[in-house]
Amino acid sequence: METVTAMRYLLLPFTRRYLTYAGALVAVEIWFADEARVGQKNKLARRWAKRGSRPSAPKDQRIASNYIFGAISPKDGKGAALVPPKCDTYAMNLHLAEIAKNVAPGAHAVLLLDQAGWHMTDKLDLPANITIVPLPPKCPELNPTENVWQFLRENWLSNRIFKSYDDILDHCCDAWNSSISLGASCPSSCAIGPIGSDQRGLVLRLQGLLDGERRVQTRGVWNLPQNIFR
């Protein structure tokens, strides 16, 4: 109940379907954004296995990693993501530009995210069709993108050895694209609550493909020296 009350308070100015912005009446889209680190020191997750068996769960001690900058609009079943090597203002600006391209023409996006430094800095180049609404501190339960990370780890990213940085990059892009390609209802279903490997069949039966579009920036754009983000 406290979570619901907090969300209603945050979204109170945007509860109507349309919002007066810059003197014009525009449609409103509610978006949530977050980042997830994926690296060679990977997570161990539950797996289906024959009763009585003990499936192997490899663990790596190397430290190469990158981040998935992901954003979802649960109501509209849309997503937008990038996979940069670091969390900083430069990467956040690129992600905001990617989100802005996925907002419906003529609509305005309300973007809810936590108060990380690269989210709140004055150095952000905020697109004209996005308004940032910060979530209260230490309240990850208010951000449904956390459920998307659980879904990606349980189905694509965990219990795996990554050979190199490029291998991590490829798997992150494939994981996001694969989740979006399950259908428009996948981001919204993830936002409703935890979705584990045992529910993947249910997700596959949900609504059709999200217009057949890819929501992750292609790998070639990120084939840059990692120190560009320093």
C-alpha cells in the first residue's frame, strides 16, 4: 500500500491522459529507466533441471563488464536501451536521445528514475519531449525496470562465462532485443511483477511482436575506445 501511495503522489501531476506542455495539449507516456551492470563476475540463477541432478553453474573471476541503460513504457509496451561501458553523464545523454526517438510523435514522456548522479546532473541535454521525475531515495521497489533486469538475468545472462568484453556486449544486446521481440506485452508484464524462467512460456503467448523493431543501439556504434567515457 505504501508503494502504491508513493507512486500516486509522484504521478499526480501526470494522472490525466493529456498534459498542457508549452501551451499545447499533448498525450503523456509514462516511462521508467534504470541501469544494470553485466560482467564476467556473473550472477547465479535458478535453472530447470531433472529431479535429482546437479547442473553445473560456472563462475568467472575476471572483471570485464559493461552496463545496460534500459527504459520501458509498461502501458505502451515499448522499450529503449543502450549498452555503454560506463555509467556517466555522456552515456545518459545518449540514452535520453534514444528514449526521445521512441516517444510517439506529438507525445510527451514522463521519465521516472532514481537519483543517481548522472540522472540529476545539470549537464544533461534533456530532449524537449521528456520530463524527468526523480523517485524517492532507496526505493528500488518503485521502479519496475528492476523486474526487467531479473527477467533478463534468469533467461539470458546468468550462469554464463563471457569470453571477452565484446562477448558481454553481444549478449547484452541479444538479451534486450530478445525480450522486446517477445511482444509488446513483455515490458508491461515484467513491470507488473517478477517473471522467472518458469513463466517464459506465458510471455511467449502474450501479444504479438512490437512492430518488429529493435530497441537497442547496434553494436558498431559502441565499438569505441573505452576511455572515451572518462
